[in-house]
Amino acid sequence: MAGPWIALLTDFGTQDTYAGVLRGVLATLAPQASLLDLTHDVPRGDVRAGAFALWQATPYFPPQTIFLCVVDPGVGSARRALAVAWKERICVGPDNGLFSYLIARDGPPNAVELAALDYQLPDPSPTFHGRDIYAPAAAHLAAGVRFSDLGPPAGDLVRFATPRLQPVDPDGIEGEVLHADRFGNLLTSIGVLRREPAALTLEPWLGQGPVRQVVGRDPHVLLASGEELELLRTYSDVPPGRSLAYIGSSGLVEIGINQASAASRLRLSPGETVQLRVRN
């Protein structure tokens, strides 16, 4: 029978040995665990992108999966090393906002600071806490060590502000660009969005206000440049090279170009304003 799942999320890439070394530590300390790589291509040091990836991916994993999360531009500084636990999952990683979106969606977790030396590698390097602190903690949890044995309770976790999502009276919703995926599609904070027969229903993905309906015809996304993009179903609803907006697989409004990169062509940066509008 397979042991607990440990899922790895890092910004290490695959050119160097860093990600492989994490797997080596896990295999040594918890040989019964089942390992998988969620991604090692979070943009370097981009804590917000890592937080979004966790929000996007965690519902699709078995209960009690342990997520080993190393997006840690402050490694070696005074920021804390944590394990945080909800009923459905445990995450191990730095106290730098990486768990902000999970907290907003799932509520406050139990949290401990990874201070117990028995569950670290000897003489931790100040530049590789992923190997020496986080991976051993995840492995020991998978091996049955009690969560509370890893260290003292940790309160007041670092959280960054949730992305903008607000009504624009009388006929719209304002959000912001979050980031681009590897295909150049731009994900926005407008969602989770659901099509109804006579309206669009918005159920804010991080609790940014109540459920809201946008009623009208011809839904479209308005960019800061003044360009308007039709809200369509999928890329093939427009010819190759044409821009569009659509509801992506996570329920958020995305901006894309059929068979091309919207990030390269439209040059929209994270934080830029986008609006969902309808005509009455």
C-alpha cells in the first residue's frame, strides 16, 4: 500500500540538482511516501505566483497530502519556517505569504514553527532550507511524527493583500492581471465566474465580497488601453492571432490569443486593471 503523498512546489527549475536533492532527502527519511512534482517552475522568487499555484492545484489532491513548498527569496533571514495544517492537507514552507490564498479560501490553519532540531538535517545551510529544514519536516510528517512535535505554535502568519475584485456600477466587475502561464495566457482576479442563462454569476474566489450577478448582453473584458475583448468559450471561437477573453479552467477570467501569446503581444503587467462589462 502506498504511503502518504508528498507534492513538491518550488521555483528551483530542473537545470540544477536542487529539486532532485529534495526528493533524495524525502526518499531517505520517508521511503514509504509517494512523491510527485506539482511544479518546479514557479517564477524565481515569485511568492504570489506560488500562492496562486497552491490555490489552483490543492483541491485535486488526495486528502492529507503534504505539500512541500519552497519559494523562499528570504532564505536565511529572520522569516520563520513553518508547517501549516488544515483538515484536508499540510503545507511546509516559509512564512512569507506563500499560504495567503489557502488561508483566504480555507480559513486559519494550525501552524507550528519548524524549530525542533531532531527533525532537521545537521547544521542547516543558511541558503538551502529546502533541503535541510523543509524537506526533513515533510518527510517526518509522512513517517508519522506528530505535527506538534515539529516546534511551537506559530501565530500571525504573513499574508499579502488579496487581489482586487470589486463591483463597477452599474454593469461590471473590476479586477487585475495576476500573471501569465507558459502559453502566454493572462490570468485575472475576476472569478470564480459561472455562466447562467441570463447572467454571469461571480462567486469571489478568495472571499472578496458577496456572490454577485452581472446581468446584460455582450459580456466583454475592457483593458486599461481601452481595447475590448469578447468573453467567449474557448480559443477556437476566434481566428488564429485574434485576442479574446474566456473563463479558464479555474473559473477565473483569462485573456488569450488563439495560437499566440497574449503576454507578449498585449504587454499587460501583473496588477494592471481589467474590467468585466456587459451592455444593457
